[in-house]
Amino acid sequence: MSCKGLQNTKFYTMILVSVMLFGIFSLSPAISSLMNNVIIRSTGRISTVAYARSGSAKDIQVAVDQVAVAGDIGNVYIPAGTFNFVEAAESWMTVNVSAGVNLFGALTERDANGQVIEWRTVLVMPFEAPEDSIFFHITGEQNPDRPFRFSDIKLVGYREFNSSSTTRYDGIEIEDVINFRVDHCYLRNVCGNGITSTVGAYGSYGRKEYGKTYTCGLIDHCKLVNNPGHVEWAIANCTVSYGVRTDRGSWSEEWEDDISKVLGHYTSYTVFIEDCYFEKWRHCVCSNHGAHYVFRHNTIKNDFGLGSLDAHGWAYISEGRVLVGTRAMEIYENELLDPVGQSEGVLDLIYFRGGGGVVFNNTVTGYTQFVSLGQEASDDVSKCQIHDVYIWNNSLPAGCKEINVYYGDKNPIEEGVDYFRHAPDIFNYEPYPYPHPLTIEATP
């Protein structure tokens, strides 16, 4: 071959390689959803790296702000050690983070199942902070190009040091973020809401206009544990709140009528909880306002048995708008074991108070009632009442009632019409791929 031919060959080879590389970096793997496509993107942006001097809230906030100034995309690394999050002589401080800025503790050692053996970055509340204090508050703009990750961090509440404390604190609140991931974390004696995923309307109705509201993501390989507390139906009288709380928005009107477009999908308002451990919560997970959550491959043990997994069903018309309850739960392939109970004697596991869902392939011990079905939605919002609940192939202890129907006189809940003891047969249901694609880890 002539010299000119070799040069041409090299030239075209370089062009071909360049085209291939461009294609690799420009294509984004999609997470499919028949209702709302949720994409995990590679933006091609160069991220900024910042290192917090310590695990104090002040030092973490300085590092977060450094990334924000440099373009608001990047990672903050918190060093190994046990740190007072805020010193006792100081006022409580929440670290505020914009989506796109990720927070990493020191890398943990993990066992063969991906569970953390020991946490190296530990952030401690050393004094009685005000009620509902929050360690971390993450806000976004529902932008898939700005996901968020929180990894390898242990948060410890004040009740660790004073068991008589009755104050509830929140761990991580996430608002308006597409594709968040909270993984390999430990929330211990953070007795309010451990992890809250919601939209900006939650808790302050004036913050958001009515409209489409999205937060979605994954909580995996986390431990959420409390020392003993007090729980009862009146939340104001409890000293323990929710392990995970997920809401689509306090003023959400959005409701997908076709449940086959929700079950088995990762929508723009779905939260997955997988490979986690929960102990002693009022509800380990609860939801409302159009939420959809998937609870799979988890362990609940020594819980209080007051509806360990819950779907609030509140739905009503206000100011001419339909405010909806929980859309759906998917609960499967879990170990749900040995509640400790309190005073009522009935140990309830799952509450469907509206909406629909699937419950299958779970192993249960110790609970006395498995699934309770009730109506909380007003009759003029009947679409939010119990429909399309499928329950099958669960291993229950002797004496455990499989299905308990209550509030049936409000609007009767009928087997074969509203709930079924088998897999869906009027649409093709397949669980979403496990593990969730967001678990594909890049090196921190």
C-alpha cells in the first residue's frame, strides 16, 4: 500500500473513532416509563470537586458553596471521623444543597451483599436542637441534568445520648429533584422523618404554584433505626415519625387513572426503596398526595406494628381543586419480622388507605394483621379510593389475618372488584428491573 493510502486510512480511522466517542458520550441511558420518561443523563460538563475541612455543618456548607460558585455541578467530600454537626454553644444549622452537588462521606467497607460494615464519616447532633431540625435540605428544579447523590454518611440524633429526649429531628429532605440517590447511609435516632422526598409545595402551600410536580429517585443499602420511642395514631403525641416520607406535592391534583401505567414503572414521581433495614418507626414508609413508592428487598424488624408500611388516602375537593391521596404502593420480596408492639395488641403491617398496588413474595413473622384496606378519600373523589390492589404468594405466620377491611360502610370495598388475592390478570404486570439502574456506581 502506498504512503498516501496509509495516510488516508489513518485519517478515516481517526474520523471513525471520533464519531464513536462522540456517540458514546452523547447518548444517555434511559430508564423507561410508559407515563413519564425519566432519563439518567451524561451532560458532558466538567464537575467541580471540593473537600470539607470537617464534618461540621459550617465546613460542609462552605464546600457546597464553593461548588455552587464554580458552576453548581460537582462533588463535596466529607472526611472520615466523628464530628459534632453543630457545637452546643451554636444555633442549629441546616446544610442547604442545590441538586447537582453530591455529598460523599469517606468510602465505606461493604460486605458481599453491598451492606456497609462500618461507617467512617459520622455526623452527630450533640445537644437538644429545636423540634423538626433538619441536617440536610436539598432542592432542585425538576431538572434531569441535575441529579443528586448522598452516600456513605451516618447521621446520629441527640436521643442517642439522652434516651429521655422526646424531640423529633429530620435527616434529609429532598425537593424537586429528578434521579436522587441516597445510598449506604445510616440514620440513627433521627426520630422525625428520616428521609423525605417531596416537592416544594410540601409544608408551605405558598411556595409553589399549582402544576406538574416531580421528585423521583432511589434509597438503597441504608439503615434507619431508632431506640424505643412512643407511637400512636395521633402523630402529635408520638416521639417517632416516619423512616421515609414521600409526597408528590401537598396540592397535587395529578392522578394517572390507568394503574398499569404506574405499577412496574419508574415514573417522574416514583421513589424506590431497596436493600434497606428499618427498625422502630411510626411508619417505616408513608406517602400521600399522588405518590408512588416501591418497597422491595428490604428488612423491617422490631418495628412498632402501627402500619409499618402505609399509604395515606386523604383526598378531597378544596377551592375547586381535587387533592389526591397515594396513587400506589408496590411491596415485594421483603422480610417483615417480629414487631415489638405497644399497647393495642394488634400488630398491623400494611395500610392501604386509598389507591392501589401489589403485595407479593414477602416473608412475615410476628404481625397479627397483614394488609388493611380502608377508605379515606371523600365520596366525591372516588377515583382515589381503594381500587386495583393485588395480594398473593406471601408467607404469613399462623394467626395472622391476611386482609382486614375497614371503613367499608363509607364505600364498600369488595373482593374481586377492588382487591384480589392473585397477580394482576387484566394487564401485564412486571416488576421494574432490580437492582435499580441508579445503583450503577461511578467512582466517587
